[in-house]
Amino acid sequence: MRIERIELRKIHLPYVAMFETSGWRETGSHAIIVRMEAEGIVAWGEAPTGESPFYNEENQKTAWVIMQDYLAPMLMAADLASPWDVTPAFSRVRGNRMAKAGLEFTVWDLFARRAGRSLADLLGGVRDRVEVGVSVGIQKDIPTLLKVVGGYLDEGYARIKLKIKPGWDVEPTRAVRETWPDLRLQVDANSIYRLEDAAHLAELDAFDLLLIEQPLAHDDIFDHAKLKPLLKSPLCLDESIVSPDHARWAIEMNACDIINIKPSRIGGLGDAKRIHDMAQAAGMPVWHGGMLETGIGRAVNVALASLPNFTLPGDISANDRYFERDIVKNPFTLNSDSTLTVPTGVGHGAVVDEDYLDDVTIERWEVGA
Ligand code: NPG
């Protein structure tokens, strides 16, 4: 397959509520939306970049430049036998994985549409519904947190993740656990602690957590391997696992019990599936993270989360948890069993609302016929 046309759009789409982590705040999506044409087929993808490079090294501006100057020309020059050819075609560009992923997802959508298959089916998905939860940002105080969590539980979400940081960790987690003794609960530190904080982190062991996510540095595996025997709670890596090699190192070093897979962090669906398969062979569960995607990236995530080793609920909430109005015409709604239904139509299944996408587009660029 030869890609005939690539169009990129920078968007700004406000979130229903500000989202705060240990290191930054997100007030709206600053994603890059990708549209591609080949052989009369139109496909869509998303690089869920943020405004600032505070989660990883990329943001909307860096991805915009790298996609235009390097990745789009490489893709236009490639003759693709399958979507698996995209990652090797980009291999000379180091890092910049969100930028790569936005384009790679779109090529998977193109191939799925050409084959008349759903993306989930093309990836090897085995579920028609995926279990999901909500990631709850840092709140101003504990009463507000309990109100916010209670609201999501009333909506039907059966798993809650709390963002934590020094000064907002043991007490909020205790308050949520005491209020809902049976809740499936986990916490995420986004790389804010040091190995010296091990004894403090071990206080979280009292709360029967599904997992503690990424306590130490974003680029660390070594210290996580030292931390793991000091905790009873399962230890999960997110930021540290950016490639299949990083996953292999973490598994071989016994640095985690669980891996959070976000295909955008990893550079695409191909390498995300490789990590899924490697973890499965090692007997290690994975779950699907989220990067506050629009409905386009969300549909890609749901398809990937239908693979067999995604055995814990994902950070893939229904669209209305993020946006009053999304850029898709068919938002996901939450099923009564805290799941989202995996689309069965062709491609990832998101139907783009092109009028509203025009409204939220702040810059456009295109290459090709
Ligand atoms: O529901 O998409 C969601 C948010 C899940 O907490 C979540 N994402 O660190 O995992 C994270 C965090 C994140 C948000 C990461 C934005 C990167 C960007």
C-alpha cells in the first residue's frame, strides 16, 4: 500500500474538568489528529500529545514538527505490505513515540478498513467488552475527593485509580478505602518518589491495592527492581516501559509485577502488541492505560484492550468523562458491568464529526495529492 495523502490537525478541546497529576495539569486535549487516504480509503488516528512535555519528552508542538519534517515523508516513501512495516520505516527517528504512534494507528485503521475487518479483530482481540475504570486526579481536599469518587461509582465505574504525590498519598487512599472497603482501587505516582521513600510507600500496603503505578523516575527500571521486594502491593510500570526491550529488561530484572500498556507511549500498536505477548509469555498481567484521548484514540485503545492478557480494568472511561462534546459521532457509553463494548464495524470504528473537528482545529497541514 502507498499512502497518498496525510493531513494533520492540531486541536484544542476542553475537558469537562481539570485533571491534575503529581507533575502537571491538563485542562483540555492538545492532540494531533491524523487523516490519511490510500486506495480510496480514508482512515483516522490520534497522537494524544499534551500542551507541555511533563509526562514524557513530547508535546503537541514537538510532535507536529517531527511528523511533518520526518515521519510523514518516511511514510509517503514507504511501500507498506502491512501495518507492521510502519515501525521499521520510522526506526531512524529516535524516540518521539507519540508522534510515531499517531501515524501508525492510522495505518492500522487503513489496513483494517481495506480488509473489511475491525481493528480489534486484526490485532487478535478476543473480547467483545473491555473492563474499564476511572483515573481520578488530585483534588483540593479529602471531602471533595470522596464526592468525586462517589460520583463515578454512581455512574457505574467499578475500579478507581487515585493520582498521588507527597502530601496527597496515604491519607486520601485511606479515606477512599475506609469509605468503600470492597472497591477495586489502585494508585499512580507518575514518577514523583525516590527509592529512599520506600518505607513511606509501604504504608500504602495497608489498603489492599490492585497496584502501585510508577512510583520512581520516568526513565528508571533499576531502582524499581530494588523497590519491589520492599512493597507488598503489586508494582506496575508505565512511563519506564517505552519499547519491547524495556519490557524485557523489566521482566528479566524482576522490576515490576504488572505493565501498563499505552500504545501512544510505546510508539504504536505493533510494539504494544509485542509487549502484550511478551508479558503473557512471562505470566505477567497487563492493563490498558489512558492519555485522556479523544474518541479517536479511545477507539484504538478499546480495540487493543480486547487482547487476552489485558486482565485488569483499563483507564479507558466513556467519552463523557472527558468531554461535553467529543469529535466523534458515536461516543462510547458505560455498560452496567463497568465495561465498554468493542466496536465490530470496520477499522477502529470511531465516526469522526468533521464539522466539530473543524471547529476545534487550531492549525492544519497536509502532504500528498
Ligand atoms: O482516563 O485517559 C485517562 C487518564 C488516565 O491517569 C491517566 N493518565 O499518567 O497515566 C497517566 C495519565 C496521563 C494523562 C498520562 C495524560 C499522560 C497524559
